[in-house]
Amino acid sequence: MSVSVLFVCLGNICRSPLAEAAFRQEAERLGLAVEIDSAGTGDWHIGEPPDHRARAIAQLKGAPIDHLRGRQLAEGDYYRFTHIYALDAENLANILARAPSDATAEIGLLLDCVPGRAGEPVADPYYGDEAGFEITWSDVSAAARALAERLATN
Ligand code: 4NP
């Protein structure tokens, strides 16, 4: 079965584009054929590029995201993707609340992929400073590595 992964946060301009980029990097490293995308539960940033601080850290880590554009989670995503990962518990609750009853995607919390970090959120860095984006990158890359390795061995 082909695997497709959607990362979902609130605005789709900070955390989920970074999760998308980190996971693409890991999937390429392991030679995984996987479709990867990100979306937001909110609609404020539809069509916008990622936050400049997210773009800066992604560039620094060798996974540029300047080309990405914000989009909102859509009903079709629940069928198009095999896995949907929420960046925090509020996003997860929203994703589950909007899920069609016959959704086929497996829906979960991103950091549940990381041993010892189940239930933890990837904290929203939007209202903080650049240091918060380093933490975001660290969190999403730990999850990306664990997820890619799990998918590679299944
Ligand atoms: P994200 O961060 O969910 O990681 O993309 C946010 C971006 C924008 C807003 C909130 C969080 N906002 O309120 O506009």
C-alpha cells in the first residue's frame, strides 16, 4: 500500500510546513516513496508562504520551504492521505471533530511517534521568538526520523 502523510497545525505557516520539510528530508534519506503535505485547521493564512522565521530555520537545516503555500484541511484529505498527524492536542481534537464517519486516514498526534514523548505537543512558536523555531525544528525532526524509520521497516 502506498503511504501518504499529512501534517496539520493551526495556521499551516509554522509547525506543519516544518514537519513536512523534516519528514521529506528523512523520507529521501531512507529512499521512501511517500506523498507528503501539510495543512492548517484555520483559514487565516490560505495562500500565504510560511512565516519568515520558519523559512529561515528550514533553509538553515537544508530543507527550504519558501515554495509552500498555506492551505486549510479539507474533507478530501481524510481519504487522500493514509496518515494525518496533528502537531498538538487542540489540532487533533479539531481534526477528529471534522472527520467524516467513513474517513480512511489513520489520525494521531505527531509526537506519539517518538518513544518517551507520547501525548506531548509541538508547541506553537508563532507568538514567540526565533529560539522557539529551533525547538519546533528539533521536535518535528525527531518525529520525522522516528516516523520514517517506522514506515521503512513496515
Ligand atoms: P502554526 O502557527 O499553527 O504552527 O502555523 C500559527 C500561525 C498563525 C497563527 C497561529 C499559529 N495565527 O493565529 O494566525
